[in-house]
Amino acid sequence: MDKRTIPRTRAKLKKRIICRKCLNAFENKSLKIMTECPICGAKIDARIRTEQMAAYTKKHLDRVSSYQKYDKSHKQERAKATNERLRAVIFNIISGNDPKCVRCGCTDKRFLEINHKNGGGGKEMKGGLSAKFYWDIYMGRRETGDLELLCRPCNAIHALELKYGLVSLRVVCDGVSL
């Protein structure tokens, strides 16, 4: 088929873009194919490329199979890196690119947890569905209005407050007390 006879179609663009350099998530308000991250300035391709990736896979089967072999031999380290990156992106999505505890201001990402403001997190995670929960947030299939980031001590206090009402406990983090 001649290049001139191929109809030009408008590229489908992503609604939410995640920068691979700084892991920040932002809404795509531009109609451009290439956009810039507002935080680090990295250039990002905003197109949804499923059709192009399928065509590439058909054309380069040898590369895909060698990648699959590499993936099998390095499965644990790749899974760990992917999970850390996913967790950082989810925290940025929920917190608006400023991941910290909403109660005490703790910024240590090792202690931060996703909290359901109205409770019910156990039901949503029941049956080992935490990976689905994370991917639904990442893909934009789950709203995040009822979620917040809390450090582990503040999350425990929140659970006690839901069960017993107001409790007289407080958390001090980084010299800030609330």
C-alpha cells in the first residue's frame, strides 16, 4: 500500500500522563502528541499506542522472545522495581504529586499507607485484590476522592477513631505535632 493512500487518523491521547523520569501524574490538557512534564520538563509521548505495539510485536517476534527470556531470568528484581514505581505513582495520584501524611505531615514513603476515609478498605482488599486496587487507580478506573495518604501510626489512630469515636492520641513526625 502506498503511503499517500493510507488515511491519516487523529491519534488517541491519554487523559492522565505519568512521567517516567519523576513519576508524577498529571492530567493531559494539551491536544499535542508530545507534551512536557510540568515538574521536571521531560518530553512525554501522549499517544495511546496499543495498535503500534501490536504491529511491532508481530514484526519483531525475535526481540519479544528474547525480552521474555530476560524477564523470566530477572523476575524478582523486575517485580520489585515495578512495585516500587507503581507505589510511588499511586501516592502521587492520590496526594496530587505531594506524598505526605495528611494528619502529621510525615514524608517518609516507607511509612505511608493508603487510607479509606470512610472505612471499608478491608472489604476492597479482601481476597488478595490489592494489586487490582492499585492498577485500577493507576489506570484511572477507580476514583480517589475517598482515599488519602496516612502514615502507619495515623492510620492506626484513624481505625481506632472509626471504632471507638475520638481518641486522645497524637502523632509527632519531623518535629511537627498534630
